[in-house]
Amino acid sequence: MPRVSESKQKQSNPELPTIGFVRLPQILRVYPVCAATWWNMVKDGRAPKAYKLGPRTTAWKAADIRALIGE
């Protein structure tokens, strides 16, 4: 059986940090749904919980998003 080269193995997404928080535009680049669908998923519990970082700033834990997309 041929060996899979390292470049073809599943690699983590470079758009997402390994730790910290990510904002909605970053999430939508790796999880392609519209913003309204994303917010409905959060409301229904199908997407991770959002964290308010300020009065107009919402973010999600990068680890939670990685878990959602299966990394």
C-alpha cells in the first residue's frame, strides 16, 4: 500500500489560531455558512457558545471552533 506523503495528510487550518478567540469573519472562512445561519446554529446549540469581549465584540474560543470542524 502506498504511503501518504506528509503534505497530503490532514493539516490543521492555518486560518484559525490554536488558542485564543476568533471572530465571526474568521469562522465563516472555514465553516462556509451565512452569518444568519451561524447565529441560528449558536441559538439552537449546534455551534459553540459565543463570548462577549466588549459591548460590540463577540468571539468564540478557537478550540471550540476546531472541535466543531473536526480538527
